[in-house]
Amino acid sequence: MIIKSITIENFRQYKNKNVIEFSTDPEKNVTVILGVNTSGKTTIIQAFNWCLYETTTFKSRDMLLNSELASSLPENGFVDVRVQIILVHEDKEFTIIRSQRFVRTFSGSKVRGEKSNLSVYYKEPNGNSYPIKPYECANTINKILPVGLSDYFFFDGERIQDINNKKDVVSAVRGLMGLDVAKVAVDHLDPSKSNSVTRKLQNELKVGSDDASQTLQRKSTQAASDLEAKQERLKKVDEEIEFAQAEKERFAEILRSTAEVRGLQTSRDSLERQLTGTESSVKSAQDRLITDFNRDYFSFFIQPLLGRAKKVLSASTKQMEGIPEMNSKAIDYILKRGRCICGCDLTKNQGAVENIDYERSLLPPQHIGTMVRSFSDACEMWKNQGKQADLKQAILNDYSEIRRIHTRHGEIIDELKDIHKKIKELGSVNAAQIESDNAANDRMLSNKQQHKGTLIAEIRSLQNTITDCDRQINSLAAQCKHNNLIRREIEYATAVYNWFRDAYDKQEKEVKKDLLESVNKIFQQMYHGSRQVTIDDNYHIQLTTAVGDEKISTDESKGLEAVKNFSFIAGLVELARKKARKVEGNSLLGEPDIFTTEPYPIVMDAPFSNVDEIHINNIARLLPEIAEQVILIVMKKDWTYAEKTMGTRVGASYYIEKVNNSDTYSTIRRV
């Protein structure tokens, strides 16, 4: 399989149509795609997986559509997401197209995706093109590259450490090496399985109406069914134990590295409390400024006017006339009673009466002089109040306090950003929760191990039951002629099963041996030291080092772990490339048998993200030799190291550009 091109249209960051034509030159078999963070490097891997298998790791499948197109979609509007891959497999050119329409049904509604459409066409060497029937499209793709193997050939380098945790690694290797068909045949004939050919033949033995014989047959069938269920459960328990042991190691590593994170988290909590305090202090200072202003603003702003008012009032000749606080009702009362407050008899002193009438004429509203003097007195009071109230200084003090708190608030935010960055670099860890999870994981591991022991004992008991029942059934049915044929068929099935099983075990043993040799050869070319790679029955890999005559497991840094897992992937690719398919010749025409090899590409996103410069050079040197076609999606800083070694093997180069520095719109151009 060689990939000729991929066309990405409206898929995530890639608005409009973007085409990448990959190098198919055997001598320059490397295509490099450079891009910065968030530009859409990983999206290219996702586009491959979506087009071929309709799988992505995005949080929502509705988010396949470019967000700018989605936000601008009008009512009843629609737009299509489309990815096209052209590849060559077994001398046929295949065009694979998957598209999905996204619509907005009414104004303000969410943009939703309809069911995707998949179409596949192939072109014969003579140039004629033919469509694949719709119900055969997915099966055709799976024959070209099974979905179980896709993660090994479309690989995210930032997740390279997860390769050992893949549950389908056994089936993936079997499929790649052509062992899956033989394994199906072995399982089909396995007498311990309830639906196997051997078991079905066993059930056809005629044992008559004898109650004991029928009871034995039912017991044997039930035991076979129970045995299969127990064996499946044992596989699950083994996976659960393996996962719990991996979690135990992960928790231990996290707890060893939490000391610095704990200190940063404590500082972060303290600063967050201070941040809340400064927000409350700002509110209090603002309230205090408003209170001070409301209390003294009138006296403050009226001061410039008071001097001008005094000058105007001093010019009034009537200013001092009129008795302060006196009113006309009081004078009317004095005149009515006929006696002045001084004791003078007003009924006998007309001159006094006239003087009192004059004083009444000076009072408001009859005379302005009294009002002028009252206002003059009020102006004097406001002037005195203004001298006592220093509003300007109070406002300056309040404003300075607000600015001081705002400054501290900004400093706390900057300190929090630095701490968040450090915590992110170290990995945010809730140590208490990790310790609790670790204890719970230990309890689960202990329970699973005990359960495994119980299951093994039950399986042995069921196997003994089946063997005993079958022996008694065969004995009871020995006299039946029909059973002679069935027993012969059982013997044939058992012999074929043993032959298949032995052949399969031998072939798988050779595959493991070849894979281990290939992986170790590549590992030694990438890493110089005494460590070696081992592969267990589940194709999980581990590093060991020799201590005397004993090989022991060793701890791995992230860089070394990446090199180890990279060696495993490269070993698989190399083994797949060497796997030969025999094409039978025509002996009558003298045509010889020939062996052909179907090449496999390797497409990697961020392959160098976890390795140092030395290992980058080693990987870059080996990849073009191992894989028939290499497609690398990398950051420029990582490519700077790899280019020194791999540059002469590059047949095509592309660059991912953010349009207007946008995180939602990128374009791919050839360089």
C-alpha cells in the first residue's frame, strides 16, 4: 500500500480544499509536513482515520466541521466536510471518499451533522475505473489496511508511550503476519469450546434413551459452555491484573514526583485566597470613596462661589436691617396684646406701635434685607464647613488605596499564571486523591489475583468433568453403528485440530522470534547500551539489562520509553514489508511460483516529541530504510535535527500556515 494523496475540505482547521501529494519515489520516499502548535498537525492523522474508518478522537463528532463555517451558516444552510485518499494497493489505484453534510435547520439552532457517506473506486492497470458496491466499501478498506493495525501505521508520536497498553496488540500482530486465519481455524476445531466442530460432533453421538447417557451429554455440554465462559473471564481478569499492575507503577511514579507539585499547589491556594481578599478590598475602598464624596462634595464645590456672593451681599444697604429669627406672626401677637416685650404699654404709646410696624415691614416676604442677611449667615456657615472638610485630600487618599490594591491584584494574577505554568509542566497532581486511588488499586489487584486463582481451579475441574463425561459417553455409545462414523469424524477433527494448533504455534513462535530480532536490531541502532527488548506472549515489550547471568527489568525515562516503543513499531513495519505472499504458477506452462511483498507506509505525527537529538538522528536515519513510504508531520524545531540525516531522502515538503494567526483556519502549501 502506497498513499498518493489526501484532499481535506472543511475538516476542522482546514477550511476550503487542501491537497497533499505524497512522495512515491523509492529513493526519496519521505514527505515532510511542518507546522506549529494548534495549526492542525494532528488533524491530518485524524482525517486519515475518519476517511478510512470513520473514527476520530475529537470530543464531539459534530465538531468535524470548520468552526468558522459553522458559525456563519445561515438558516437552512448546509456545508459538506469531505476527505479523499488516493492509494495504490496490489497494483490497483483506489480512491476513497468520505463526506458528511452539516446543516442549520433554523435560526439560532445548533449545526448538526447528517449521516456520513463512503464511496470507493478502483482503477485497473489498464486505466479502467470501477465503483465498489456500497455495502462492500468498509470491508474493502479493512482488507487493504485492517482497522486493528491502523494505529501502528497512522501514529501519534505524543502517545507513543501508550503502545504497550493497547488491548488489540495480539490480534494486530496476528493480522499483520497472516496468523489470524490460522487462529480462527484452531478455535473452530478446539474441542474445549462449546460451539467448535469437535464439540458439535460429540453432541451427535447417539447414546439412546438411557437416562444416564442423556444426563452425561447434558452435563458435558453444560461443562463445555461453563469452561468457555470461565476461560473468557480468565482472559479478562488477566487484562485487569495487567492494567492494575501498570496503574500501580504509574501511581508510584506520580507520588515520587509530587513533592514539588504539592508546594506549588499550596502557594497557588494561598494566592487564590489573597486574590479573593483583594477583590473584596477594592469594593470596600470604592464604597469609601463614594461615601467621602457624597458627604462633602457640596461644601467643596460651593467654596469658589462664596467669595463672589459675599461681595454682592456687602453692597446691600439693607443687609443689617431686620431682626434675625423674627417673624411677622410674633409682631402681630405683640400688637394684639398691647404690651411690648420691654413692658411698654402700646395702647398709650403710638410711637412705639409705629416702630414695631416698621420692624414687621423689614421681615420677609415684605422686605429683602432680612433674606439677604439670612443668606449671608448661611454663606458664612458653608465657608466654615468647607474649611473643616478636606474633600480633595480624602479623595486622593481613597484613590491611592484603590490603585494600590489593584496593583497587588495584578501581581497576584501574574504569580498565579507562573505557578499554573509550572504545575502544568510538572503535571497537576492531587496527591491525596492519588494516594487514595493507589490504595484502591492495590485492593483491586489483590482481589483480582485471588479471583484468578479461583478461576484456574474451576477451569481444571470443568476440564476434568468434560474428559470424564466424554469417556463415559463414548463407552455407552460404542455399540451404535452411527457412532462409528461420528467417532471417525471426531478423530479426523481432533487430528486436524492438533495439526493446525501445532502449525500455528510453530508459526507464531517464528513470528515472535523474527519480531524480537527485528525490534532488538533496530533498538540497538537507535540506542547504545547494554539494554535489550523482550516481548511476552501478549506482544507487550519491556527493557531488560543483564546482571550476571540474570536479566532484570529496568526503569525507563520517557525518552528511552519512546525509543523502545519506536523500535517496536519500526520492527512491525519492517516485518510486514518482508512478509511474502506466494503466487502459484502454472506447472503445465512451466510458470514458476513467485513471491511478492506488499509495502506499507508509516504516517507519524510528532515522532520526535519525546526523544533527544541523538535519538532523533538515529530514528531519522532508519525510517526511510525500514518503511516503503514515510510521512512525517512535525514541528520545525524537531525537523531541524532530523533534516541533517533525512534531508536527502525527502521527496515532498509542505508547510501548515495559520491564516491571520487563527486557531480555527489553516492552509497547507507545498514548499
